[in-house]
Amino acid sequence: MTEYRWLFVLTLVLTVVRFFWKQFLRYLNYRYLKKHKGEIPPLVREYFSPEDMEKSESYMLAHMRYGTWQGVFDFAVLLWWVFGGGFLWLYQMVVGWHLSFVWTGIVLTWLSTLFFMVIEIPWDLYETFVLEAKYGFTTMTFGIWLSDQIKGLLLSVVLELPLLWIVLSLIQGLPQWWWFVVWVVYSLFDLFVMYIAPYVIEPLFNKYEPLENEYGDPIREWAEKQGVSVKAVLKMDASRRTKHSNAYFTGIGRVKRIVVFDTLLENFSMEEILAILSHELGHWKRHHILKQLIFAFVFSLVAVYISFHLLQLRLFSLAFGVGKEIALSSYGFFSELFFLGIFISGVAIFTQPIAAYFSRKREREADAYAVRVMGRAKPLQSALIKLYRENLSTFHVHPLVVAMTYSHPPLLDRLDFLSREEGKLKG
């Protein structure tokens, strides 16, 4: 470990920097929101009352406090698990059972996963049944929550366990080419899940039924005008779990399904619903989904190729205290993969602002498309304002937080952008 101790120290520094950077951004946002507490920007003054602002700010501040404490807890567990010997203890114990290469990887993966699933349960319960319930969002019963957890676990066993067995078998059987074959397998698996999700996975958690003609007919007519082949227009029973609203497209290829939350139907006009769907359609028309998939596949291919070469060296295993004999054996693959993954997650903090920037760019392109489809900005502006008000979102966000982490532009920026896009239509 002494020879490669610098890797241990570098990984620790990156992990600590990542944690404090997140806390700093949260603190900036907290101070910014407190500074502008009660202020209603002129652009939305007619839509938000002082009571709306008070409730929204209270909700956001409560979430920030919750996020801070959860972040501290997760950081403490991570320090112990990675740098304090927690994972190393589990790893050495599993290796000591002298299982095959494949089953060592499966057992190690599942024991680690179950550990983190269990310690996150109290936080999930608090957020769902205390924090969200306090502000009137949660409609979920404990029975539904428990059922979701069990279904999610069983789904992982059915889908992920066979995949893990196949991948580890390929790694063992193709020592020089597994990086490419595994990349192909994972890529095909992702596409397979995307294809079956609307038909097999999503119905396990929510009920989908054809949308009433009162809503479905206008949506189908709108879709036909946009040249979209819609197989079904469905209503999802989101109200069983939450009062949050949404609508989205799902499906791969030319045939798509439109899903509308039942909560959206209660408080939004048909024109506002069509504006939201126009925004979602904008992502398809501008090929955002396809571009993201291609980028993800190319990036993952490069990443797995580089990782393949780094994994051969076993430097991280030695740096973190894995015995040389085990580190250089086939079992050393698992410890190297784990510690290398922690190192990469620390480096990822530098790429997040880039990803956030391009995500905001895509959202603006989708907004611009919605304005062209609807012929004016008002329907989407009205829908966004309602979504912000009903979800108790805040428009007082520190600019640095937006630049570093926000995947969507803040409300005020979007409203202004939509107005400018309407101005372009009018010439």
C-alpha cells in the first residue's frame, strides 16, 4: 500500500472535495433563498400570493435541511465503507468463502447493494411520510410503499441477476476482449429494458388505462397534426402516490405512447396539457433522446476500454490495502473495480456542470419547439407557472447552483425565453 498510497490519498481528497462542494452549493442556495424570502418577482406577481411564497419557501428550506443531514449521513457511511475498511472487510470475507469467480462477484454485489438499501430505508420513509406528507404531497400508504420496495427488489433479481451472471462469465471467459463484449451486452440490455418498460415494468407500479375521450380525442388530433404515430393515450394513477403532476412520451421508434398523470387532468386546461406534451415532443423532434443514447453508448465504450486497461494494473487494490496475493489474483478484479469506481465518481464532479449545461440547452430547444407548435408562449408559460406553484418550487435559485447542477433553466428564465421565442414568430 505504501508504494501507491498517493492513489488512496487522491481518492480520499476527491471524495471529500465532492462532499463539501455539494454542501457549499446547498448553503449558497439556502442563503440566497433566505435573502429573497417573500419576494415575488414582477413577472409572476399576479400568479403567486404571499401565502404561496411562504409555503413554497418553507418547503424548499425543509428539503434543504433534510438534504444536508442525509448528505452528512451518506458521507460518513461512505468514508467508513471505502476508507475505513467496511468494504474491505466484506470483500475479504466473501473471497474467503472460495466461491467461483462469477459467484464471488454476484454475492459481493448483492450484499453491498442490500446493505445500502437497508440503511437508506429510514431516510426514504421520513421523506415520503413526514416531509412530503407535511406539505400535502404524499398520498401513498405504507402498504403501497412496501409493495413498491418488494417489487423493485424482485425486478432486480429477475433482470439484473441473470445479466450480472452473463457479464461476469464473459469477463472470465474472454480475458482480452470482455470489455467490448460486455459493452455490447449492456447496450442491448438497456435498449431491451427501454422497450419492455412501458408494457411490463411500469404497469407493475402504476395502473394505466385509456384516457377518456374528452381528453384523449384532442390529444390524438394534436398528435396527428404533428405527424406522430401514437399507439395509445393513457392515464396513469399517479394520485395513489403523490399529488405531483406530469405527462410524457414513452416507447422506442415511430410508435409512441402518451402518458398523462391523473393529477394533471384535475388542474390543467387542455391547452396547457398540449403545451406540456409539445415540449416533450420537442425532445423527440430534435432527436435529443437518440443523441443522448448515441453519446451514452460511445462514452461508455471509451470508458469501459480505458477501465479495462486500468483494471489490469491492480494499483487501487494495492493502494487500499488488499493483500498482493489476492490483488493480483482473479478475485482482485472486484476490489479494483470498486475502488476505481469510487475514484471516477470523485472526478465526475468536474463533468457535472458540462452535462447540466447541455441539458438546459436541450430544454430550451424543446421549449422553442412548443412555442412553434402552439403558436404562442402563453399555454406553456401558464402550465409551467402552475407546475411551480403546485410543486412548491422556488424561482429564487443562486446562479452558480443553476450553472453547476440544474438540468432545467429556472422558471423566470424559461418564461422570458418563451416570450422571446413568441416574438420571433411574430417577426
